[in-house]
Amino acid sequence: MDRRTWMVGSLGLVVAPLAVEGQQAGKVPRIGVLGTATPSLISAWLAAFREGLRERGYVEGQNIAIEYRWGGETGAVS
């Protein structure tokens, strides 16, 4: 086996698992919400945002994930 054959064969072993990993079915879309205010100050906006998603068939925790980050604190909002 010459060097070129070995290199092409080795490359196939490295690339093949990456191709399979990139085609995972059922991956949940994720939205990031960055806010400078507190969740209580923009609760009406958050309710409207979630309602708009629901109208388009997205339900938080079922088929879409939303991550919230607030100025000076991290964590999720229910």
C-alpha cells in the first residue's frame, strides 16, 4: 500500500462519522433571547412572542427550545 492510498483511506474513516452526525433527525430548533430588562418588565412581550410561535406550530418544550439570558443574570424563564 502506497502513501496516497493510505491517506485517502484514512481520510474516509475520519469524514464518514462526521457526515452521519450532521444528518441527525429530530433535532429541536433553539432560539436565544437576550434581554437587558428583567423578565417581569417584558412579560407581555414574552407572552406575545410565545403566542406568535404557537400560531406557527411551535410549542416551547415540545418542538422548540428557547434559552433566555438577562442582563447580569443567567437562567431560564418559565
